Amino acid sequence: MNSDPTSDKQLRHIVLFGFKEGTKDDDIAEIARRFAALPDLIPGISGFEWGKNNSPEGKNQGLSHCFLLTFETEAARDSYLPHPDHVAFATWARQWIERVTVVDYWVNRSV
């Protein structure tokens, strides 16, 4: 795929969390706050957003929160994955997470 940093392509890294029963809203808010801090700690993250599922379709399979990171290159994403701040966050958050799904894709704006 295209990993040229001068390209207009963007690599999206989608992380979907489903939380363990009994996880409090305050715990989820702290997870979101700490996840949102990663772009300031880890070079190469060019975008971050998150939100709670509100689809009426009922097909989320227990995944309630989506976190979307954008990288300009695969190298930036590949550096993020083992970065100590990411690993520390994931290790800490794991105590509340029942399931996680991750999907990465290059943005295609045309068919």
C-alpha cells in the first residue's frame, strides 16, 4: 500500500472497545482521556477522535466505544504499536476491557 509521507493518503487505525460488566462511566471517561493524550506523547499520530456507539441497528456485538487514530505512514503506525506510552495505556486499560477489535486501512476517497 502507499506509505509515502508526501501522499494525501491517510492510514486509519480503528480501535473498538467493549467493556466488562460493571465498568463505570467514570472509568470509561478516564480511558478516553488517557487514550486522547497519546497523540501528545507519541510522534506520528496526525489525528485522533473517539465516540460512543449510537447505531440503532444493534450490530455492534458488545463493542460500545470507537477510537480512531490517523497516521501518515505505516512506519508511524508501526512505531506507535510498541511505543512504551501506548503499551502502558493498553496494559492499564485492559482491566476494564472485555473485548477489543482493531482494523487498519488506507483511506480511499474514490471508487
